[in-house]
Amino acid sequence: MTDVRQNPNNLAIYACDPENTRGRLFDEPVSITRNCFQRDRDRIIHSAAFRRLEYKTQVFVNHEGDHYRTRLTHTLEVSQIARTIARCLNLNEDLSEALALAHDLGHPPFGHAGESALSELMTEFGGFDHNAHTFSIVSRLERRYPNFDGLNLTWEMLEGIVKHNGPMTLHDKNGSAVREIYEFDKKVNLQLDSYASAEAQVAALADDIAYNNHDIDDGIRAGLFAMSDLSDIPVIGEIIKKVKTDFPKTDETRQRHEIIRNLIGMMVSDCLTESRLRLERVRPNSVNDIRLLDHPVVSFSENIFKVDRCLKDFLYEKMYRHFRVNRMTSKARRVIADLFHQLLSEPENLPTKWQKKISGESETQKAQVIADYIAGMTDRFAYGEHSRIVDLRPLTT
């Protein structure tokens, strides 16, 4: 058959070229319709873990309202921003998109409250980390192919998943939460002590841009704060004032959307300007030159980095610590803790295929299997399992 894959156009010399991939752990025939990074993207989209993001919390539990972000809608927003930045920097858009789509696969139910609860419960068993769990999903837990466990993603995808927030350090080697990554690294050498590709850095910064701005939107929609409360934050206050001046007769909802569009545009524009300056300064001649640097090349300017920090502090105080969110997260933590303790004491309550993964192993190994099981749950499935396993009240028909 004719090879109809698109050739990457205008890729920078330091971009990840699919023709020069370091390949997959298990050799597979080359696709005639997609390059290797497009194939990675499609494997992420078709995975069970990706579908479950629809019913996993971003900040508000799914049943709180139809218009609040879920992990899935957040992921799609990150993907859109990552594609834009990668395209403008002449990086590999397919790889940045695939990494953006994969970046939250490992989050347990109930958002950061769920991760915090599971991490505390796993303290004596090696800990829990959602990035490490993402790696477990794509390398082991997804079971869709006859010849291997996981998704058999390219080296560049795996590198980006484990290092999109920067190099892994000696400190990261402690605990079984990331031990799986280090064991896998012995097979393929992911260069864990270096930075990831510029494409992975793009995905990480796109995540920051997306969740800051959609949390503003969701927080105002929920009535936790008003847009005017943001007026004292540098740059953001100026954007709010300009929109209200330019559109004085427009209703507050449209003004809010216009302000958030301007905020996203400002952050993307700043990222592009700063990243181009950094790339011009270091003049990398290959993707490996990017990895060997002692700093990221995709970044905000110092000024917008401070704005980003101020915005995070504001959201932490006004949104993430709001009593309504606290009530929701407190309930979520109890659900996670109840499930963990019950399953650890009576693992025969696990589904049969999960029981087989324990088969008389150590308490630590048993706890890791249970953590994997809980982390894969959606919010509503976790509530359902809690009713079936923990709640002593009889189920009604």
C-alpha cells in the first residue's frame, strides 16, 4: 500500500522528528497512515484510562453541575493550548498533543483530594504519585494488545510522561511509587536526570495555563469569588479593566469569557516570546541539546511567572480552601480511606482479576495493587464501590 503519512513540515532542528524516534520497547510494524507520535496519541485516546477522565474530578465533583470542568475537559483544553504553542515554535505538534492528552491519566478519583488521601494511605507502602501512576498505566495496567502489557508508547512519549515537570532526582528514587519507572529505565535509559524534550515542556506549561484560567471560570460560576476580586493581581487587573472599558454594556458572563480569553492569549504570547529568547540564547542543534541544558527552554518570562504564582495563591485561598470545596474534599478523602482500609483487610472483596495480582504477596505489594485499583476509579464508581463494600445499609432496588 502507498505510504500516506504526513511528513512534518518546518520542524526546528531541535524538535522531535518522528523519523528519528528511539522506537518502542516492543518492535511493531510501521503504520502507513500515521507517524509514530500520531499513533501514540491515538493509543492514548482509545485507552480505558482516557475514557474514565470524563467522570473524574478536576475541582468540582461531576454531579455538582454540568458546566464545571472534569479531568477530560481539562485535558482537552491543555491539548488545544499545547498544539498552538508547539506549532508556533516549530516543534512537533503531534508529540506535544499526545503528551497533553496523557498527562492526567494517573489521577485518582476526586481530584487532588483523592491523590492526597491515597498518598497518605500509601506512606508506609512506598507512597503514591499520579505522574508515576500515569507511567504505570501506559507501561503495564492497560491491557489491549496481544503481545505486550501497556500501550508500548515511543521512547519520546515515555520520557515526556516521566519528565514533563523536569528531571527526576535522587530524591525521587525513594519509595515504590516511582520505583517502577527506575526499573523500566534499566531497559530503555530514559535519561531521567536530564530535561525532557521541548515538546514535553510545552505540554507542562499548557497545563499551567489551562487550569489557572478554567479554575477562574469555574470558581466564578460557582460563586466562590467575583472577577473583581482578581483586580489587584498585576497584569490580570489591567486585562479586567480593559475588557470592562471596551465592553461596558456587555453582560458579566460575556465579559468573564472575554477576560479569560485575553488571559490565555497573554500567557501563550508571553510563553512564545520568552521561549524564543531562550532558544536563541542557547542555539540548540538537536533535541539532545535541549535535554542537556540545566534549565527549561519553554517558560514564562519572570514577570508572568510572578503573575502565575500570585494567581495560584489567590485560587488556593479563595477556591481550593473554600468551605464548600473543603466539604466535598473531606467526603472524598473518607471514601478513599474507607475503601483502602476495607480492601487491605479483606482483599477477597477485590474483583477476581485484581485478587489474582496479589496471590499471597507481601503487605506492601497488596497495598500497591489496591492503590492501583482505587486510582483507576471514576468518582461515581468510587461512590458505588463504597456503597457495595463499606456501607452497612442494605442496597435499595
